[in-house]
Amino acid sequence: PAAVADDVAGKLTVTVQFVDGQTDTHLPKLTYLRALREWSSWTLDLFGKYPTLAEFTFVGEHRGAPVVSIRVNREQYATLGLQRAEESIGAYQGEFMAGLMGGEISEAAVVRKVEARREQTYRKLLAGLPREQVTVSSSLR
């Protein structure tokens, strides 16, 4: 990742290349969920670790082109509920454990259900931000 910081204003922009972690080559296909999970991870981590961070911009690039850009300030982060949303998705996944262990539902079915819930959650979260702060390539939709 590449980072550009404005320490005086408390702003940070991180640009992430979506590549295979083992081969360092571009992913053949980037999905909406992969991109937004990366955004969520960076956003939670940075706002959690750096109390003086006033604004964070996540830029995701795939094959050299920007595919996602999301800017969130600290006040928006506080009201967005990203941590609660991630915990809710985890709890939803947990609801299927008994059925999975008992063979009543397949792992693939659980993955589909959880991914659908995750996508719905991310879309709702992003809809709560001003449009000019969120850009997601149509190739990810």
C-alpha cells in the first residue's frame, strides 16, 4: 500500500493494489465484496489505532486503475456503525453453526447467505455517506 498523510490536518489516504498475496500478481477478478472488506478492515484498523485521525480516504486499484474510493471523516465513522455492522455479520454467520455441524446446511450455502448479508450491509453503510465521498466502479457491482 501507498500512503499520503497530512499530519497537520489529520488526514490519511491509503492506496491499495488488489493483488494475489502470494504471487503479487493482479487478481483475475475483483469483486465488490473483496474490495469493500478491504476498505472495512483498513477503516476499522486506522480509526481504532489513531485517535487523532480526522479523515481517512481508501483508494483501491485493480490492474492499475482506481475501482473504489471512499472518504470518511471521524464524525462519520462514529455514526456509521462499521464495527457494529461487522459484528452483526459475524453473529449472522454464527447462527448457521449448529445447522452446519448437524449437516442441515452446506458450507457453500452458508457462504452464499453470509456474502449476501455482507453485501447488503456494505451497500447500506455506503448509502449513509455523501455521494461525493464514495466511488465504486461499475465493474464491481
